[in-house]
Amino acid sequence: MSVRTGAQYVENLQKHPREVWLRGERVDDVTTHPALRRPIEQIARLYDLQHDPELAPVLTAPGPDGARVGRAFLPCRTQEDLAARRAAYRAWAEPTLGLMGRSPDFLNTTLMAFTDSPGVFARLGQRYADNIARYYSYVRDNDLFLTHALITPQTDRSKGASEQQEQFLHMGVVSETAEGLVVRGARMLATLAPMADELIIYSLPGLRPGDERHAACFAIPIDTPGLRLISRAPFDDGTRHPFDHPLSSHFEEADCLVVFDDVLVPWDRVFLHGDVELANALYAETDLRQHTAHQTGVRGLVKLQFVTGLAMKLSQSVKIDGFLHVQQKLGECIAAVEQAHALLVAAEAEYETTATGTVRPRFNALQTLRVVLATQYPKLVEVLQTLGAGGLLMMPSAEDFGSPIAEDIARYYRGAEMSAVDRIRLYKLAWDLCGDAFGQRAVQYERYYAGDPVRILAMNYLAYDKSDCFALVDRALALAGDPDTPAP
């Protein structure tokens, strides 16, 4: 198999029932469950785009054996390759308006980054490097959809994983057997896990000495016995009318706590374990953060453009866009969009070359973009809330159009040069994005998508090459001369 169709993706979900819990009940079939069916349909549409005559050359490229594979799986060797990958990311971000933060291409880049850095895994033994290479080929050639869970449960953040009240409250390796590792405990935050094919586990930097049992990197099928997914309460239970909730009725992402109930991870699926130092180094030394940030940046740009376009159209609908203070706010939105776009282009133009001869986008530009998305998206949503004002709170429902008050609806809800139905549709869209629980989840998601934004800014300072800045300061200091030198 090379690239899948949407039907093949859905069929695979049906063939592999997984343990998903939602509102206290176990889900029998994720493809038919009212709260999961519609987002699965959206992901299936993404897979179908790989077979669209116009988009197939954008989304796919020849793999090692000549068969076409998803472009996100393939390493880049030129700046043109990076631009082509950006186009592929955008082709999948636009249909979901940037609202599905963990579309399949995100973790495809992770596997590519891991495989492009075999020496990192080989430090623990060559078999681990071989394992990641085989797994990458398996996922690429079968076009599978991965989710991941990087964060420990928010129990006692003042203590490390090995210091919690229970030894395996945070996911850890209970024992090693001839068949593989036995894993127990929990991880979060696995977005879209109920509709994924596989789960990959690795750690963000921060493990401490003593956390050796919690230092592990591996991948397992989502239907592995003992693996349990506990979903948050859905914003859309399957009954929301698309007119009233055009976004949440299509793009709801199930976020899950992942519970490992003595799960067996076969040795050929283990990529790292027991080494805290290596687990902490994995994120940076595989260049994972640059490749995932590239995909994230493109998706985030689409999302910024969407909320900016919506704010502009909403302003035009009642003709407030002629006021200077409104133009100022819309100008700020445009500035955020252009800043994100410029950072993406700069990251590609000033690419870095790896030891294997592949290229990656420049780190500092993408790290800055992470901060831009985390800080600017909430601000743009606030602009939308401000410009929509009280009008966002008083929109009628789809049922009102066919009721005895339909005439009132048509008369009093129209815009400056817009029918009532068009204005209500626009304001409903804005409310779904900036006021509804679905939209607020999207805001919170962007704030912490790449981790703590304060920590990211601190990392920017600590890792930044300060030589150019310091050289300018030294040049300026030299102008002062020696205090004992007579003034001219």
C-alpha cells in the first residue's frame, strides 16, 4: 500500500476496535459514534485529497521504491523541497481551517526526523536505531495515522515522575521480559487518539535522575490490549446543527488521557528506554522540534488567516470597518499574519544542513514562530470578540427561520448590505470560533501547543547565538575609548 483513501482509513478503524471511554461509557465503534463520526469524516477527506488529480502532486512524492507516499514522510535536501513540503502542509491545513492541530502529517514529520538521526538511537545500541528505521518504513508505506502523549498527568508538579505518591502514577516501565517492556501508568494529552491507528511515546526534556523507569520511547497500535483512552467531554455530541455550529460540528478533536494497564511493548517497537540523559536529548538532537514546528507554523498561519478574514468580514457586515479604531485592530491582525508568514519563509531560506546531508528549517525562526502563535492567536480571537460585541450573543437558531417569527428574523437581523440569513451565518461562525467552548478550547490549545510559552521564551535566550548582538555592543563600547585618554 502507498497513500490511503479515506475509505481505507475508516475501514482500518473498524477492523481495529480500541478501548475508548467517553462520558462513562465504552465506545463500540468510533466510526459510528455521534461524537466521533464527523471528525473522522474530516480526516478521511484529507486522505482522499492525496488522490485528487490536482493535489496529489502537492501532497505526495515518490518514495524509495517509487510508490507515492505522503510528502511529510520524506526528508528534504534543498530549499525547494522545504517550500514543497510547506505547500503540502497547507493543502491539508486549509480544509480544516487550521483547527485540527494533530492532523496526520504532524507526526509523520516526527518519524522522518527520528529516522534521519539514527546515531541518536544507536547510542543505546544499534538495534534501537534499526527499530526506528523499520517502524518509519512501516508507517510510511501503510500511510498510518499516529497520535502521541508527551506529558505526565498533572498530579504533583513539584515532584519528578519517580517521586509521585504511586510509583507508576506517571507512565513507566514495570519490567523487561523476553517479549518486550511492560508499561504501566498514564500520559496525556493524546489529541485525536480515538481515531488514530498508532500511538508513539517519547518525552519532552525534563526527566530527572531517578526517573530511569519513566524514560522510554516506543510505538504501539492503538488497539493494543491494556491501552485505555479516556476522552474529555465532547463539545459536539453529534446533534449540533451545522448552521448554528459550523466549526464544532465538523472539527471536534477528542483529547484523551492514555492509561497503560500493564501494556506489553514488543522489543521491535522499543526505540529507547532507561536512559534519562538520552531521553532528554531526543527532542533537540533529532531536530524533531524544527520539523514539527514547520508543520505547526503552516497550520498556525492558516488559522491566523482564518480568524483575520472572519474579523474583516464581520466588520464589513455592519460597516464598522470605516472607523479608525476598528481599522487599527484589523491592521494588528494582518501584522500577525504577515509576521508568521515571514518567519516561515525566513526559516526555509536560511535552512540548516544536517550531518546526513538533509536540510531543516532554521531553528530560531521557527522557535520564534511558536511564540507568535501562542501569543497572537488568543489576541486575534479577542479582536473578533470585541468587534462582534453584543451581536455575537443574540443570534437566533436555525429553527427560527421556519417558525412564526421568521419575518422578524429576516427584518431585524439583516446587515448593512447583507441578508439576515447571511449575517446570522457569519456571526454564528464567529461565535463558534471565539465564544463557544469549542473555540475556547482552540485558544487554550494554541497557548500551550508547543509547551509553556514562558519556558519557550527562556529557551530562546539560553540557546540563542548572541555573538552578532554582542559584537555590535563591543563596537559601540570601543567608541568610548579609555577614560584616561584626553578628549579631542
